[in-house]
Amino acid sequence: MPLGREYRKLWAGNAASNSGDGINFVAIPLLATALTSDPVLIAGLSMAYTAAKLMVVLPIGAFVDRLDRKTILWIANLSRSILLIALAVVVVSGAGSIAALYVVFSLIGILETAADNSALSILPSVVGSKDLDKANSQITATQLIADEFIGPPTGGLLFAAAVSLPIAITGSAYAAAALFFLGMTGTFRAKPRTKQPPSLRREVFEGGAWLVRHKLLRSLAIVSGLVSIAYMMPFSILVLFAEDVLGLGSAGYGLLLSVSALGGLLGSAIASRLRRKFGYAAMTTGSLCLGSVSLFAIYLTDIPWLVAALLAVYILHAVLFGICVSSLRQRLVPDELRGRVNAVTKLFGLAGLTIGAGLGGILATVGSLATPFLAGALVFIVCALVVWPSLRNWENRSSSLE
């Protein structure tokens, strides 16, 4: 059943934006290597990007609940477009610098945070509750195709043609996304809870307090943070594992990542049907167990093709889990609080990724390059034990999921 015209505009905007993200994922690091050979400065780009997100994620959540979400979407994407096109002009003129790249990449992270939260918050306003699983699955599939299959090779080819070309093309993709979002009909501003809006700080606190009081979503937020740790521990050292344990070169590593993304496409194709058949409790818990089994099996093997298949299973689990949690949060959080609750949950995820990256390096140093996979598998089992009773109790209390 079609999801409607406004959803198609939202999907198209997301598709254009994700295409830009995929190109950027390759183009920005490549541009950094053209501007400096200092590994600390190059690695610091990702840290600056994440730090910028961490600093603004909570206040942005409040603004998403205060302002028209469609307006935030098109302005954020148009701003990203202007920034990147300006950067391309600077690079072409020969005035590019690593400092300028730091500033632009940090601002891109801030604008991405605003756009992502707005897109998540606006979705329940353009599709019915019963269609959220289907809509989230389609958006996830498109994101995977753009980020994993189209964007990176396109970015590499464009960079080989001209250093500034992928930056300019990415800016154009964001401009196209802005036009799709601007074309959405109507306003998407949440109804305020009070006539006189409180201070920004108070609004942020209100969203966090609501999440703390909601037993199920509180548990899922904590689990999402733990899942982020479990994900980043092995993936932070995956390139070393591929080289030293599997004996793969750069081409083999790229192929490994591409094969793993196929699992995500399968997950996005079957998530909606699995959820309808088995329910949120069984599907979410089962996906976490699947993630644990796949990481534990990788810990036990050094066969490249088998690791590739297991990584595909792992990404399958990640997509199933992500779709379930996103749909549940969209169903259960009141519209006027959706941006702030999304922001608090995102904060848990960003913190988990940061902690997981550090732990992955430590575990690989203290143990072996396979140790982070074992640690991730154990964390997933803990998460499954936490999620099952919470979701099962909620399903038992709910008269209908549709």
C-alpha cells in the first residue's frame, strides 16, 4: 500500500541527503590527506565531527520540538550545500587549509544532527502508526545503498578526477534534498505543551525527565548506548583485523564492507513482515542474540569469506534492531516531545560509540585483535536479557500494536 505523497517527498529528500553523506564519507578524508600528511590532524577530523554533535544534540532536540520540522530540514540541508560549495571554491582557488576543513566538517556535523532528528520526528506526521515499520525499512534501505554502495565509490572516482569535484557534487545533493523537503505541503510544528515556552534548558530537562519516567523507552535508550559500545569495539579495529588476521589488503577490506552491507539490505526488506509476525519483543531480542552469535563466530575464525558472511549477518541484526527501536520510539513518544527524546537517545548512542572506540583499542592491545569481537558478543547478550522482559511486559499490557 502506498505511503502517500508527503512521505515520498520525505523519502526523496532523505535519499538525496544520504547520497551526499556517502560521497562525503570518502571525499572529506581524501581532501584532508591532500591538505596535510599529519596523521594526528587527519584522525582529529572525526573527533571534531563527533564532538560537535555531542555539544549540540540536546539543544537541537529542543529546537526540533519548538520549530517547524520541515523548515529545519530544508534549511539544514541548504546550509550544508552552501558550506560545501564554498569549500569547493576555496579548494579550487588554492586557499584550502586543514583548519578550514575542520570548521566545515564540524558545522556539517551540527547541521546533520538537526536534519536527522527532524526527519525522525516528522515521519509519524506523514505516515500512519501501522506503517512506521515499513517506512523506516524503506528509508534504511535507501540509506544503506547510498552510504555503502553508491556514495563511497562515486566519491573516490570524483576525487580522482578533481580534488574539489566530490565536494561540489555533495553540495548539489544537499541542495536537491532541501528542495524536496521544501516541497512538502503544510507545517510540521509540534503543538506546545504550555502557552509560554520555558527556557531552552528547562525544555531539554523536560524531555530527559519524560524519558526517565517511561520504563520501556528508558530501558531501550540504555540498551542503545550499550549496543553502540558493542558495535564500535570490534569496528574500531576492523581494518587491522582484516589486514593482520584475515590477510586482506585495501581492496579486500573494501569488499568485506560491501558484502556486510548486503545483510543490511536484507534486514530492511524483511523487518516489517517479521515485526508483524513475531512482535517487537521477539524481534528485538532475537536481533540482539543474532548480533551476539555473529560476533562470537568471528572471534573463532580467520577465514575471510566466512567473516564477510558473518559481518553481513551482524549488519542484518543491526538494521532489524534499529528499525524496531526507531518505530517504537515514534509510536510511544508524544509529538511535542519527540525531538528532545530523540536527542537524549542519540546522546546515549554517541557516548557509546566514543566509549566503544576507546575500549576496542584497549582490548586489542591487552588481548588480541579478536578480543573486541568477544567482548561485543557478551555485551549483546546482556542487552538481550534487559530488553526481553521490558518489551514482553509492554506487549502484554498493550491491547493492540496497530
